[in-house]
Amino acid sequence: MILPTFRIGFAATLLSLSLVLSPLTAGEWSVPLAGNTFHLDPSSGGRLPLADGALRLDRDREYSVYFHIDRPGPIEIAVEGKTRRGQAEIQAQVGDENFSASIGDSPTDPYSLGEVVIEKPGYVRVDLRSSSSDRRAAVMLSNLIVSSNVDGLKLDCVESNKGNMFYWGRRGPSVHLKYRLPQDTPLTYAYSEIMVPEGEDAMGTYFMANGFGEGYFGMQVNSDTERRVLFSVWSPFHTDNPADIPPEDRITTLAKGKEVHAQKFGNEGSGGQSYLVYPWKAGKTYRFLTEVQPDGDGNTRYTSWFSEQDADQWQLIASFRRPKTDVHLTNFHSFLENFSPAYGNVTRSAHYGNQWVGDTQGNWHEVTNAVLTGDNTARTRQRLDYAGGSESEHFFLRNCGFFSDRVELDQSFERAPSGSQPEVDLSKLPRS
């Protein structure tokens, strides 16, 4: 088997492989392939070939299955499934070792693959493919069965599709930085910078810089040829369908910058969305500025600007009016998420730095403390490949790829102050 050239997190180290099974005395776990499997090469794209929750194996593609164990020791691996007709061979690889099993067309007990000794806790990756020359003998596998007699061993994976978790689990965990802000000080501006290290700009990533109580602003990797700067504000009417929003609750686009698209959005809340197709590059630092300004009539205006670190000019992204809202800047935060389930096995990370907030009196306050938080996928242990913290003058976030050096959530981190107040003349910012 030829392993992919791109980097995929793989932290489980294997000591030995034996095809001799030992008696089950401690525990057995079912790892659903529909929620824990990825194309070995995610650039092949597309959905997994599933039928009634079973994965179809063929000779043309290889798949990787991931699960996490909390301690070292021997584990036994088997598969549940059958062929559509006749017999077929499947091949598997764990680390540098290869093994196989013959699958029949009648439901039976799990087909044994063998015993694997894991040297240390973390994620285990099992690669699968069909080696059958008869394409009519399609292999349909539903679960990987893992058992062990290691006392107290705990296995974590995406356990079921409750709450559409097979989708969310394959996207991977999202992680956030919740910033500590000055108390009892009305705030108007949020400023921050992002630098994505080279090689960390994985497909499907949203590097969100300026989050606030009613929306978010950051940059994305949308395809091999397109990247965007995205700014969105949610409607006060809670729905995933923009068509359901009453006219009096709709977000109004007040202005947008040159070549910026503005539209409705849905699925994860609904509201107004704007984006600029922009070829941002890994290894460069970008600046994000957001203004939150009540208009005095019970509405709030949200405006965001974008700039390269050394540029003299700021690019207006958009200005939105949110009805039934009378607030200043609240809940300043950043996050890192993957929105492409096909790329949930590829690691991505970013440096989040130089955070400042501006108050209503024109004063800037540097923000140097943040709490690391995670979404439901992380908190329910469906996925454990997430990390965050501080390094010198910046914070960092990292997720996906099934790395095993996880950082516990709900910790507070402090970065060194930069002292570099935003260099921006607020009175000269473009507004149309």
C-alpha cells in the first residue's frame, strides 16, 4: 500500500501484530464505519459509498478507520459485514503490518483480522480495501469490532448517528478561544490577526478571527482554487431556513465592499452573509476589524474590514443592520472549524494574535487572556483530536487529523502582550 503524501495525524505506535486471537475478557466496542471512516486520500472527494450504513469496499479506493484508546496493550480487531454474492478478500493495514480476511455472503459472526499491540494511548488507524478480482462480489462492511482484555481500557469514537453525528463527527471537533474583556466598559471594536502556518491551510477550514454575540468574521479554504473572507450576522429570529424569517426580523445589507457578495444564509442559524473571494496565503498575517454600533432606534449596525498586515488600506467587507438589537460588542472570540466531512482526517491549525478591543470613548485595550472551549463533538468525546493554548505573543488552535496530544478544554491561557495597538484611523475607514 502507498501511503498519502499529505500529512495525516497518526499517533498510535504499533509494537507487534499477531493473527492469533486471545479470549475476550474485558470489553468489546463497535466502531461504526459510517462515522469513523475516511478516504485514505481525501482529495478524491465525494461522499463515502454507503448503503444502509454499510461501507462498500472496492479495489480502487482505500479507507481509513480511526478510534481512540486511553492506554496501551493488545487489542483484537474484526469486521462485521458480508458480500453481495460469493466470497471476497479484504486487506487491512495497521502501521507497517498487513493482514487479510475472507468475507462471505451470509451474515455471520464478525470476521477476525487479528491482534494488535498498541505501545501508547492515542488514536489507532486501520486501513481497509477489497482485494477481490470479482467486482460483483461487493464487500459491504458495517462495523469494526474492537475487543481487549486490558483492564479498564476505554475506547472513544463516533458511536452512533444520533443528532446526525456521523456527519458532525467526520467534520471533526471545533475549538474556540473565548477572550476575557474589560469589565463594565462598553465596547465598539474588535481587532485581531491570524497567521496560518504553511501546510496547515487544509481544505474546508474556517479560520474565524472576530466572533461576537451575533455573528462572526474570518477566512476560509473553499476549494483548490478559491479562498474567501467571510462575514456573517445572524437574524434575531431563530431558524435554519432563511425563508422562514419574518420581514421585521431580517438582516439588512447597508453596504458592501468592491467585489463582495452579500446574500442570505441558513443551516446553522440564518441571517445575512457576505464574502470576498480573496487569495490569502499561508505564512502571511492578516488583520480583521469589526465595529458593533447601536443606531439609537433599537437596531445595531455591524461592519467589518479586512487587510493584509503591512497594507496601508482597509477593504470594506460589509455593513449589516440587525433589527430588535441594542448592544455593543459582546462575547469576543475566535474559532477553528472544518466544514468538509471528507477532510476531517487532515490536521489544520492557526496562530491567533494581537487581539484588541476599542471602547466607546476611543481607547484601545489589549486582550491577552483566553479560555479554550470546544463544541459538542469535542465535549462528548466523539472526537479527541483538538488542542489550543498560547505561545509567546499569540494563541493557537489545532484540530482534526487524529493527533493524540490533546489539550483539555476550559483552561485559561495567557499570551505575552505585544503592545502593538491597531494602526487604523477609524475616521477614514471605507464605508461604501
